[in-house]
Amino acid sequence: MQPLGEADLRVVAALQVNGRATWDRIGRVLGEPTRNVARRAARLIESGVLSVVGLVDDRRLGSAVLRLRCRPGTVIDAGEALAELPETRFAALVSGSIDCTAELSVADDAMIDLLFRGIPSIDGVVESVAYPALRYFKTPQEWHLDVLTPQEVEGLREQWAPLPGRLQRPREAPPAEDARIIAAVVTDGRATHAEVASAAGISESTARRRLDSLLRRGILRIRAEIEPAYLGLPVEAVLWLRVAECEVEAAGHALAALPEVRYLVAVAGDHQLVAHVVVPGRPELYEFLRGIGGLPGMRAIETTVVLRPLKRGFMIKRDGRVERWVGPIEAYHGTPGRDAEAVP
């Protein structure tokens, strides 16, 4: 995968900051003609290199990070089978003491069956260990390529104040109207208000108001997904960190502030933090590991290098491009199931 040119990178970074910003707004902030911005983004999206999708913060679902070891000769097939599960948000083949890692998003009452029946039944799996997620310090939606100035980032970011009680949302299905809106945006995060209204069977003004509410409350998040290799960051690693319990919070904040860290979660188990980092090369990974090794409370770092990403944000990848979307979209009323049409 060849890295994108500078102009393309700036458009991608703008969409990472605000996936629903209009082309006109992005053009004004970046100092580019609107038609150029729209043309660049359309080319990347139509080719499958870039996808703008909606991800739901569903409090009915729990998360866990998974480590898999497989029988020799079965790793690729087992990893691909894992990626086909709608509960799998991310999956990759990795080096080191394990063969595959994944992030699961599944209702608590279904987690036991998935972990102790579903995944062990995948041909080739000889050992699986799950680490329930306790707290996210950073998610891919909060990470963007560092090619924009702070002023440009602020010009793109929505100035929404978090609504009170956001973390006290009830664990229940969204109202039918909201569910239809969510379904319209899940595989096309840039769907217009008119398109959302048509799909949900409501007026355009209602679609605008309800969609804005979902975004403001953090229930729905828009994500621009692209392989890091296209961004000039071809080396990825998943780090399994053992940290003194009294230093987990401080280490989490320190790591989350680093631009190399794309994802960071505190987990339950014999590791306390799991991080996903992206860097230009192996020398940079070496220097990064040296740097974080000196953090207070850091006891051990297990590094597994990503050999082949299989799925990101519920999108199955092949040769760096989106092949199709496979996720828990059935949770929303009137939406397609596992064989939903691929994201463009």
C-alpha cells in the first residue's frame, strides 16, 4: 500500500476529526476549493480505501479483548472465521506468543456462550483468553493523523457540550425511530438528512433533529476508517501491558496522549492495559517501546506486531480495502443482517 499524497492525507485527517463536515466546510478550513475536497474524498471512498461509518455506543453491549492461539496451519482460516462473527469489531493476525487478537462487542448475557462455545468451536483454535474491557482511555474515533494545525482541528470539530447524565443512559433498545436513523447511518456515516429521512420514514427536519441528538449524546459516533499504511504508518502493534494497579490511571492518561497510540483500554486479567499503536517503521516502534518502558508502574510490555488486519470497525478488509460490513446491525429495527451489502 502506497501512502497517500499530502493533499489526500489532509482531507482524510479532516474526516477523522469530523466525518459529517460538509465539503464546503472542510475546504474553507483547509484552504482548498470545495470541488477538490469532494473529488479527493469521493475517489478514496469509491475505491474502498476510505470508509465513513457510524458506530453505536450501545450500553446493552459489553466489550472484551481476545487472545487466540491456533493449531499450526490453521491460523489464517481461524482468523477469517473469527472476523466473520458479527460480534467481532476488530481482528488481526499477529506475531509473538499468540496468533490472533480481536475485540468483541456483545451483550453480557450472550458473552458466555460466545466465549465458551462459539469461539472454541472455530476449527484450529486451541486456546482463547478474553479480557473484559473496563475503561477506554482512547478509541480509534478519537485518533486522527497529525497533519492538521490545532486551528484547523478546532475549525472542524463540533463545539458540542456533553449533555448531563450521558453516562447514566438506561440499558435498553433505542426507540424505533432512532433505531431506523441509526441503521441508515451505520454503513454510510455521511448519509444526508434527506437520505436518513427517507430510510427512516420521517420528515427531513425530524431526521436532522434526532440525528443531531444521537451525535450530541455520544450514542452514535462517526468514524473515518482507513488502513494506517495509507497514512504512512505501516507498522502496527498490539501491546499487552502489565502495570502496577495504583499507576493504571496515570499510565492510561500518559499513553493516550501519545500520537502513536490509536486505541487504549483498561482490562481485567493478568494484563492491565491493551494498546494499539501505529508508527512509520520498526525503528520507530523500538524507540516508542523504550520511551513507554520508563512510565511509572510499568512492569512488563508484551509486543505483538500486526501481520494482517482482518477487520476494523465491523468492516472486513482485504488488501487494505473494505470488502463488506459484518456487524450487530440486527440489533436495530428494520435493518439487514450479516449479509448486508458491502460498504462502498
